Amino acid sequence: MERNIYLDLMTIPEAIDKVTAALDRDGLIKQETIPSHEAAGRVLARPVYARTSSPTFHSAAMDGIAVKAASTFAAREGRPIQLVRNRDYIPVNTGNPLPADMDAVIMIEDVIEDTGESVTIEKGAFPMQHVRRIGEDIVATELLLPQNRTLSPYDIGALLSAGIWEVSVWEPVRMTIIPTGDEVLDFTTRPQPKPGQVIESNSQVFMALASTWNCETQRVTPVPDNPEALQKAVDQAIDQGAHVVIVGAGSSAGSKDYSKSVISRMGEVLVHGIAVMPGKPSMLGTVRGRLVVGAPGYPVSAVVCIEELLGPIVAWLSRARVWERPEITVEMARKVPSKLGLEERVRLAIGRVGEKNVAIPLARGAGMITTLTKAHGMTSIPATSEGVEQGATVKARLLVPQAELHQTLLVIGSHDNTVDLLANKLMGLENPLYLASSHVGSMGGLMALKSGSTMIAGAHLFDPETEDYNFPFIRKYLPDMDLIVVNLAIRHQGFIVAPGNPLHITGIKDVIAKQARFVNRQRGAGTRILFDHALKQAGKSPADIVGYDSEEFTHMALAANVLTGAADCGLGIYAAAKALNLDFVPLARERYDLLIPRAHYNDPKIQTLLAMIGQESTRQQIQALGGYETTLTGQIMQPGQGLDATQTS
């Protein structure tokens, strides 16, 4: 089969305009009548006029006594007057009808003496004082709510108060989701994927998003890569009343991507390809007057398609308000290069560092759904830009409440599994803290401190000349910065190898002699610096290592390469090997520290983290990960201390 080709990439506004022009909204979405008390979130199809007033009578707005205002005018401070019960006043509670012939209420607090048969007052009342008038809130026959209003919980109260028992609303947009692909496994069967297979999950993301739009959704079981089967599924969805059909995957340029040919055969393809990355393969068309969406298979691309393309179209169909996410200014912690010609969406972890919002760009792979779970916000790089420089300020749309940013602690630097442990423990506090980490290596952490992009850097930089950790590098690269260095753990580094160590690797010489495929850490990582030192001690060079330039940014990613057979070995921490049931050949012990600017040391978030590190339960959990020693954990380190636990602050 011929591959699809993107001929005319559209901007998102152009795509939305083209689709809405092709759909008959009035013919597609009908009106229906539902009980008022069930209408929250629905959109009114007709204006609503009040049937009854609220209140329907003059009523007391306070607890006290109802009086004739004219009979109280003579009361003065120091010159009280006496009122007789049932002649001059009648006791009332809030909400009681105002008694006949009475036109004001005096609060009980202003009654000086009450015998039960008479009261004394020193302050007169004016007409209609503390009285809720007839129709004060709602007047019968007046416009209560206009057409096309999305009904709030408060609107439901107003409807019932005005005697409106039923309302005419636009029917909800009905949506059917059709996952496709021979390699796609139905998650409802709880499958164990084999190489080349994936568990279908995008449909549930789509359904959760659509539920916030008050859509009615259903999902069918995955359809194989077969154009006849796909056409049958689309026809069936439309026959069952779907206004929108989403075909999951199959919109790209692969030889098994049939969405375009099927939509073209059944109706018309209006959009194939948008000038946004990720999300470029998005497809929109019409079949029998219904909207058919070809969503990309990669989850991040799919979310851009559903949120940014389909979301506004669904809002237009249902006459609902389009809510814009709040926007803030952030400073980029790292440089983000971008391709010319496509607008790019970059998801960000955002936290407060001093008085500014600092954003860590997350991984940009379209298939990495965890970038969605970790993101606090998103920025857009224009199609005319080659990227954003480190330290640049950009606008970011928030994906979380803004208050969460003040409870987010940024940690930039070397990756370690103990940081993930702390992140989970912080979320278990009565007042949770969010820990957002960026794995750029120990040197990257120092540079983030230098630029003011983080409150904490994780580092394990070893200096062979002094046999000390981190301080020699701080003196060299951050000579003017006052830092407090707190140990998190002493950890064991070594070669991570397959179970049983099939190549019998015992050290660097074996890695070279047996031409083992090696996976390295990125430049600037402390682990890479340690490996380079070990190479030098062995009298070898990077050219002797097969795969020296193959890089990963975390110990767990490195270990995953060994687990899947993509590499024979790599240098990493024991905890990563243990987590994936791999074997481990020890090479060195090293100190992993947290570097904290003194200017941020007393920040409540920092102090909460340090208090947690100092807990015995935390030390026990670190030890349970395997390959860690906690003899220095929580201690403030001093220059020259190395791995010596006897030198304490």
C-alpha cells in the first residue's frame, strides 16, 4: 500500500475553521428537556424566565423583633422607649414572613431589655430595615439565564428557586473511540505485551478528557490493521448515533495507516497534518455529516490532537464556553532547540526559585506519556524560531493550579533512585510537596546553580587528585557561591550486566577484550567522569569501548538497555541493577550529595526535605534499595572529608 504524505500542513486555527465550516451544527446537535436538578454542566438551548419570585414575601433578614418603624423614631441612646408585645412588636427569626402592619426588623442584639411581654430599645428603625423584600433576588417573568449558558451548580439553585423544574438543553456530544493496530493489546484483558506489542491506553485518556467536556463516550475493542474492519467500525459507530468518531492511530504515513483511505472512501478528509509538533499527523474529516478524527498513535501527539483540535470543535458543537488555561512567565532552566517550520509544544516542570518561576523542559518524545504526568505547564516555540536559550523568559500555559508551583521543589543534576524515593515521601506529607527533578548530570547541576535555575543540585563528582567529592568542582566552577553540601547517601557504582553475567565481565579490561556493547551516561554525568577515570587508570581510552558514545540520562534507563539486550553492560548504581533483577560487578563507592545555596537553605521546602532525610525511617528505606550506605546521610559535608564518616560539621 502507498504511504500517506502530508501535502498541506495547516495551523490549528485554520484546521478548526475548516472543520466547523463543514459541519451542520444545528442539524447534528439536537435539543432535549431534562430535570433542572440534573442539569449542572449542560448548556441551555433556550433562555429561562423565572416563574416565581424569590422571596415570594417580605421576610425577616435577621433574628429579632418586627416593628412599625414610625413607632420607634423617638428612641435615643440614654432615652429608651418601651414596646409592648403583639401591639408594638412581634418576635421573628431569620426567614419568617414579616407580620402584617410591620415594616422593619430590629436585631435581637439591639434589644436592651426583654421581659417577655415588652422590650426596651435605644435605637430606632427605618422602614424596611433588615427586611428581604418580595423579589429581592428573583422577580417572576424576568430573564433568569440566557441561552447557550453552561449551567453551574449555583445556576441549579437559581432555577429551582424560580420554580423551574425542567430546562431545554443541547444534547451532549456523543463520541465513539476506535483503537486500531495489529500490535495493540486490549487493556481490559490485562495482557503481558511481547516485543512489538503495546497496551492500548490512549482511549482512556481521550475518554477522561471528553468527560470534562460533558461528552457521552464509549470505546470499542481494538480493530486490526484492516481497512474493511475499520470501515465497518466507523459505520457502526455512526449508526449508533455518534456525533464524533475517533480512530486511534492509523493517521500517520506508515504503510498500515488506513485512516485516510477509509475516511476518503466513506466521506471527505478535510485536514491531514497540522503545523505543530508533536501532533503533526492529526487528521479530521466528515462521514455522513459526522466528524471523524484520526488521532496519532503516540500519546503526546494524540493529546495535542484531542485537546487542541477536537476540544474547541466539541465546545463549538455543544455551544459551551472554551476555558483558557492561565498563563504565567517562566525562566527556562535549559536550552531547548527546535526545528524551523513547525510550531512546537514543550511540556515543563515548573517551580518557584526565589521570586521567579523556573521551568525544566521535559523529554520531548511524542511517545513519552510520562511527560504529561510530570508537566506543570506547556510553552510553545513558534515555527519561525530555532529554539529557546537557557535563561530566556517565555509564556507558559498552566496544566495545574498555580498554587502547586509554590509547593514544588526543583532538583537539577545527577540522577539517583533515592531522589525518586524522597519525591514519593514528600507527597505523603499532610501538606504535600512536589519534587520535580531534571537529570542533566552532576556538572549540569552545578551550571543550574550558577544560573539560579534550581534550589538544589544532586552531584557525585570525584576528584582523583584530592580524593574528595564535589568541593574541588565547586571551587573551580562556582568560586563565589556560598553552598551548603548535605550528603544523601554513599552509593555503589559498578557494571550492570545481564543475569548470570554471560560475558563474565569483572572489570574494564573484560569489557574491552570481549567487545561488550557498552551504554554510557551523558557528558557531564558524575558516572561518566568516574568511568573515564577508571579507563585512564587501566591505560585505555574511549576508542577502546564499543558504544562509548551511546548515552542515557538515568541509571534506570541504562539498566533497561541491558535488560532488553540493547547493550551488554553499562556503568551504574547497584540499586538500578537490583530493581530490574540484573547482575552487578562492583567498581567503586562514591558520595552522592545535595548542593544547596545558603540563600535558599532556610526555605520551608528545603527544611522539610532535610528533616525527612534525617529520619531513621528514610535511612532504612534508602538502605532497602540496595547498594547504599547511610553513615553520612543528612550530614553537612566539609572539604576534604571524602568518604570519611568521622569528620562531621
